[in-house]
Amino acid sequence: MSFGRFISGTPFTPEPRFQWPVGKRCAVMLCFDVDGETTVLSEEAALAGRLTTMSQCAYGPRVGVPRILGLLDHLEVPSTFFIPTWIVEQHPKMTGAIMDAGHEIGAHGHLHEKLATLSPEEEEAVLERSLKIFREEVGIRPTGYRAPWFEINPGTVDLLHHHGFEYNASLMGDDVPFQHENGLVEIPGNWMLEDWEQFAFNADPAWGFVPEDCDKVFRLWWDEFEAMRDYGCCFVLTLHPWLSGRPSRVKLLERLITGILESNDAWVATGSEIADWVSRHPNARNEIDFDHPGS
């Protein structure tokens, strides 16, 4: 490496990480994890008697989702909703409204189970139960999956491939999609682009910290979008309707999505659309890992 003279004002401009459709500089995947009451029940069944805690989480399916669907319709953008099938059973009309609006629905466990606590047999049983409920309740078979708490086990990728999934959106080791050895597409996310760390709070059981103000969160997410756009990445924003369905946060989301659309160089797509593009364009990815085979 030779070191030349630093030129003031010249930004660092690495090669784009990915070649996106129709000349877009980055991809944007808007995700809504509709955990609702499973946020509580997956911690401890006895918490079902904590009516205030339960009501806070039920706000998501009952109030947050309708409001968010209205915003997405207003802005004419597609999104992906990952829904535990306990929620599908308890809120069938809400699930139907998401489908009727043209958004994608992905699998997200049954009761938002932590996969690390399950044996391989138990994990497969939960997945099969979820697929059965999706088929019987709403007549669909999801092609995308997000693990509750984002955490998967060593055998999860092969399990998903075996059951016909096209993509997983649970890992965090990259900022553009890639394919696992079995062909399953991975669409990575990261905790910074998640609303739990910004807005979650409950007194008992204790969740989160002091909720952040929306201006700070907008700056955090907008700065990451601008950088990901400059570097050709995939901006995966993960929101929970019981948190981000509150009025000021819907305004925050409108401000963010409007800015993204006005940039005119971001491809806003569902997970299945991104996975399809990745599968059909295996050379679109710019690998920068020095230790990756072939690098």
C-alpha cells in the first residue's frame, strides 16, 4: 500500500456492496414483527394475569397495525410482517387485513419461542405447527422467516431449507444479503435498526430503559440509511407495532420513509422480492471479507 497526500473534503467512497435493481443504490426492507401479547406470554404464562402489561402489548395488533397499514397505504410502500401464529389465531381479521393490503407475511414462531431453549426436535415441531396454522387459518405458506429475538440455532438454516423457505432474516453478520451453502438467502439486520432498544419500557417485568425521543431516533436511523445508501447496502428496519404504532412514532416513521422515497435511489421491497433478486443474481454481491473463499 502506498500512502498519498490526503485531499481535504474528499469522502470515502468504497465500491457498492451490491448491485440492486433498476440502478438503485441500496435496498430498503421495512419489517414489522407483530409480537403483540406473545411478548409477555413467551416470558411466563402466568403473566397473562398482568392486565396492564398484556394490554400494552395488545395495543400492537389492535391499534398499531391498523394505523401502520394506513400509513403504508398512504405512502404506497410494501412491507413484510413477521407474525407468531398465536397472534394469527387470536387476531385473524388483523392478519387478513395485512394480506388484503398486499403486504408479505413471514413466519416468526408460534408463541415467540426462544430457539436456544429448544431441542432440534422441539424447534421443528414449533415450525411445523406454525406452518399448519398459517395454512388452515389464512391459507398461505410463508416463504420468509425471522427467528424470535433474531437468534437461530446451528441447525435452523437447514431446517428452514428443508421446509421450503426461501429466506431467513435473523443473522447480523453482514449488511447485504448472501446465500447459505444450501441456497437459503439470508437478509441480515442489526440491533441499531430496531425499535425495542429505542422505545421499549415496562416496569414489572422490567423491559428497556427510558424511551428515547423521536428526533434522536430519526437521526440515528436516517444517518444509517444515508451511509448504507452510499455504500450500496440493504437497510433492514425492524419495528414492533406495540411500540412504533404509537402516534408520535408513526409520525417518525412517515418522516423517515418519506425521506427515503424522496432520495429516489432506494429500492423499497419485501423480503421475498429481495430474496428472489439475490437468487437470480448470484454475482450481484461484492464480497469484501478477506478470508472468504475465493477472495
